[in-house]
Amino acid sequence: MRLRTKAIIAASLAGLVAWYLTSPTKLNRNDWQNPVGDVARGARAFNIGGCASCHMDKGAKGESRLRLGGGQAFATPFGTFYAPNISPSAEGIAGWSALNLANALLRGVSPDGAHYYPAFPYSSYTRLTQQDVADLKVYLDTLPPVSRVNTPHNLAFPFNIRRSNGVWKLLFLRDDPVVASTEPLGQYLVEGLGHCAECHTPRNALGGLDRSRWLAGAPNPEGKGRIPNLTPAGPLASWSVEDIAYYLESGFTPDYDTAGSTMVEVVENLSRATAADLLAIARYLKALPTVPNP
């Protein structure tokens, strides 16, 4: 009986420790510097961050790209995720503060203190500066409100247990630089705001990015072919810095081919970036360590 009691106590303590370790962790008021946002800078962060691609209606063009009512479905091995409404409406983020947005982007935590699933690429956005977050918030507030209720994710057990994301974060959520780089702006845009690794880096069985194969290509989430290797083992090896920057702006390769698949959306977003931003991204990519194709 004593042994059983000790086992129950030990299990209870282990459960309490696990519950504590997987608790959502927010920025506190002392962490948040409350910078003043700027709409023009926010538009830059919005475009490089690719917000419209996931949160607009699929295939939207022109001004319709700025109607961020969510609803797009993203099928994964863990189930189907649905992009939420991030327009400035009651169903979206109208009542959010910049600190709420910072907690979502930097910590993967909702205003009501729940974990977000990492289908939302906060594992990259956690590297964003507070200034970019504040700028993004004031820009989002200028966009048209869309009245659409969020569609619940359709996930299998145990992935439908939201608390399990706390374990995922303990294992994989890091904000340190991934590779050594002499191009700080390019590193920030690729590893953080542009979240290039979310598609171009392979994942392990739990959905964490395999940092040992950083930007070395991965299966296409749409199920067709592979996302290319961006290291010198891939097709960019023969491209110049200027070739890469021009491709990101126009979608045209040096041999006059054009971007396809989900890269079309990336080019749509990056075509609005500055020449300095695109060249910084290109310099970062050209200096990546070589990772062979699988």
C-alpha cells in the first residue's frame, strides 16, 4: 500500500511538473517596450512576412489580397489546419493590442493564453523585433474588416490536445541564429520575417525543423515534387546575388524560366520589398554552408 501511495504521489508530481513546463508563456509588460508603430514599415513587414498568402481567400488577386478573413485549409500529416481571420473585425483581431500580436508572433500564444499550433510559423517569427510587430499591427488595422468566423482545425488524437504544443515548444522553439552569417539583414529576413525555412527545410517526425539540413529542400506540402535546396548544392549554386534578387522580385530565373507552385505567392509578396532587402536575402543565401541533396 505504501508503494502504491508513493507511486501515485510521484505520478502526480510528474504531472504537475509537466503541466507547468508546458504552460503557455507570454511576454510580460516589462518585456514589452511598446514601440510606436509606423504604417509604411508595417506594409513592408506584412509583405515580406507573407501574411496575405495564408490569410486571404485562396487565389485572391489585387485588393482582394488584403481581405484577411482566413479560411484556407492546409493539409498536413497531423490533420488539416485552417487559417484564422486576422482582419480588424470582431471575428478577427479588432480587439487585439500590439502586445497581443507580439505574444502570438514571438511566443505562439493567443490573447486568452492558449498555445497556437506551429502551422502558424511562429517558430520563425519568434526572431522578429518588437518594432516590426508594432509596425505590423498598425498596418493590419488599416485593412478592410472581414466578418467571418474561424473554422476549427480538424486534427487527430493526440494532436487535437492543444496543450501538447507546450511540449513541441520545449523541443523546438528557439530564437537564436541558425547559421553564422555576415549579412545580418539577410539573416533576419530569411530566418525570421520571411520564414523561408518553413518550406525549404525538412522536418522530423514531430514537425520540428531539422536544423542540420537548414534550407536544404523538403517535400512539397502540396504533395507534388520537392521544395528546392537553397544551399550551394542546389540550383542557386550557379546564380549570382543579382540573379537571386531579380528572381525574388520578378519570378524570372537566369535561364528565363518562371517561378511555379507556392513560390508564385512568395514572389508576389517580395516584389513589394526594397532592392536592399532583396539583395540582403540573396547575399545570405549565397553564403549558406553546403548541405547535399538527400
